[in-house]
Amino acid sequence: MLLMNRQLATDYINDNFTHHSDVYNVDSMYISEKMTDGKPTGKLAIVYTVRDKISINDISTDNMIPESVNIDGVDVFTDVVEQDIDYQFEGSCHDINDQTGAQIISRNRRLGTLGGQYDITRRTGMSCMNLTHSINYKNTHSASQMFNGIKIGTMGCFAVDEQDGKLVILSNNHVLTPDFMSADEQGNNPMNYRDNVIVTPADDQTISGTYVTPGYMTTQERTIVDDVEYKLGEVKRSYPLYRLNNEIDAAICSTTIDYTNTSTTKMAIKANLGNSDTRGNSWIPVGMNIDYNMRWATSNEIDSLAVDQSSMLFKSGWATGSVGSPGMDSNKDCEMYLSAAAFTGFVSGKQFKNVIQYKGRLGLDPSSGGDSGSPLCALIDGTWKLIGIHFAGGRDRKTGEHHALACRIDKISQRLKIKWWDGINAYKKSINNFSNTVNPTYATIAGHQRSPTMVIDGKTYYQVGRTDSTQTHTLVDDSTTHATKID
């Protein structure tokens, strides 16, 4: 094969993974560099991963992975790699035996609690959590078990909602709306994230022995320190997860409240470029030393990334901190690279397709629990651009090698209808581009719906799960209308 058509290969993997998983007993498929005798060949191949390789003499012809596959008239190499990776979402629950957070915060993201000696900054790399979920968990399971309901992830990046032009914050579905899945898979169990509140920072709980003493957030249901309210806002929309064929794990929340009317300096979304006050500049991942807005890579740019160690990646998460290049130390080597494109496999029991797989060099673990939602960036034609958000990781039980997965930003942008934010409008008092929706409109229909979105009267509505609310619309056969209002 002289040239692989990446899009055709991606389509082939997406179309055939489930069937090939059954026939060949493979765990995942992806595009990566073909290896021979443990050495890279410089050629791309469709890679099949299996838990254990079987001798050719012990396998039937029908169950033998072919040496190549024909895609649109072109023979494409295949490769078979022995892997045993249990990919899991990388949100984090509080550890009752880790009062200092030292076990979770493994690198340079050590933060003081609210009211402590460290100034809490509002920018990417901060922890965030669904406060409503945590409070409900505490009320159901008692405060002594509350740590299991405090699911922490990373506040990924700021974005603009294309539907109303408002500023929002992007993270994972499983961070902003824990356990949210499509209504048709919920059965008769109501699961509705409507009006759920997201807060940051999320690591403000006092833990002693086996008892959790609620911090500011879970006692007051909000956090106010020095007249500043640490609250991002409500979940605006979340893309539900299915059992099969997920491409993204993403959600957005509003930036409803930043600081009080009397404050003009604290919790600024953006400081002036070059200003030593780093509490702003929120589009810049923690540890990155560039001073320009982080643009989003296009589909073509992501598809053109090198699937080998020549690619250069950077990420910043709440737990692991800044990993890659450029970091605060501009002389260090790039620590991560793109190891696979169009990765398709299972994560936490759900199948994901066409996501990015990346690795750390020399055995480096590129992620940790709590990093879910982290921005993943790549050096593209001399410019650092956001290519996705981290959502899962795993370790190969056979080799000990760590792997990580990220959803592509182009797929997230298409599904959630969001776009890159240019950094304009730093303060709320200037021009209100914050997504404070006082009375959002909800359309309620009966039944179990699989589709994440539905167009009603020309407007796109996002599924928020099952609810007991009064039905407002009924489904019709017209595919362009989808529903009609009940008189």
C-alpha cells in the first residue's frame, strides 16, 4: 500500500468493528503504524488488538485476521497487536484515605482549598463537578458516603454556543452529567439533568477518617468567598451515551455567575495579554506558555496528524497537570504523541468509535483519574491547536504501558453546536455574552427516545432524559418536523 485513504479506512473500521469483534475476538481496531519484529515500518495499517495471540495452526481459516483488507479497490495492510487494556472514564471520586489529595494530584496541580493560602484561579485545568448530583447522593446515601457522589473532572475549555452566541464551558458528559445515557436505555427510571448546577473548584470537601464533612459547596449548595461566588452555572446540554457507536463524551454548562457586581478584578474570564495577573487568560491550558487564543483544529487537520512518535501533543488536567510541550519549561522534550487514529473499542462498558488514542513517551502515564475533560492539543504547522478533550485511560496489563483516549473536537463541535471562542469580552459588566438563561424552554414528549436531538418548530432541542413533566409535544411522521405542539 503506497497511500492509505484515512477517511475510507475510518469508515471501514466503524462499519466492521462489531462484526470483526465477534469473528476474530478483537478488543479494538484503529489506524496506526505497522510494526514488524517490534520495530516501526513507517507504513500505516488497520490494527486489530487481541488479548492473546493464537498460533496459526490453532485457528480456523474463517477466524484468521487477513494480512490485508480491500477498501475501495485498494489493499490495506493489517496488523495484530497483543493488548489487554481495560479503558475507563477518568473522572475521580474523593478518596476517604487521601485527605491531602496527594494520591490524586500526581504532578503540579496541587491547589489550596477555598479560603486557604493559595489564590484559586479560574482557568482550564480547574476541577469541576455536578453539585446537584453530589447533594442528591448525600441526601440518599448519608454524608458518610458522600465522597462516592463527588465525581470530579476537569473544566476543559471555554466555547461559544452557536445557537445563541453565549459563552459556555466544555467538559465530558460523565463529568457534567454523571451517568446520563439516552432515554431509551434508561428504561422507566427518570434521569434528568435539567437545572443541575456545576461548580468549580470541586475539591473542597473536608474528609476525616470514614466520615465526610461537607465543604462550602455541599452545605450551602453554593460557595462564596470574599464576595465571589464559585459557581459556573447550569448544565446547558449534554450528549447522552449509548451502549454502541458513541463518538463523543461531551457536555456544556453555562457561565452564569462569575463575580458580584461590586467586583471587577476577581475571577476574570480573561486578563489582558502580557498581564502578570494570571487569574484570567482562561483559554490557555495550565502550564502552556503561549499567549494566543487556542484555536480548534479542523477535521482535515486532525485527519492529517502523524500517527507515530513524530507528532507533538500537550494536555492539561486537574490531576496530572500539564503534560507535553510547550510547558512552563520550554526546554523539555515533547512527552506525548498520537499513537492511533479512528480508535474503536469499549470504554466503561460502552463502545466508542473514531476517537483519538495517545501515549506518553518512555512509559509516561499521560493521564489520571480527575483528568476527564482535559484539553488535548497538537502542534499543527507550527501552531498549537485544540484537537479534542480527554475522557478515558487504561494500562496494558501485559506491557504496563499507559494509554489515553480523547474525543475529537470537530465531532464535539458538530454534535453540540459549539465553536471556538476568540477571547473577546473579558468582563461581565462590559458586554454580557455569558449564557445565563433565566427561563429555558423545554419540550416534553412521551416515550423512550434514542436520538440526542430533535428539531421542533425549527429549533434544535437536546435530550435531557426521562421526566415526569407534562407532555407538551407529540411525535408525528414528518421527518422535517419531528413533533407538533399539543393544543
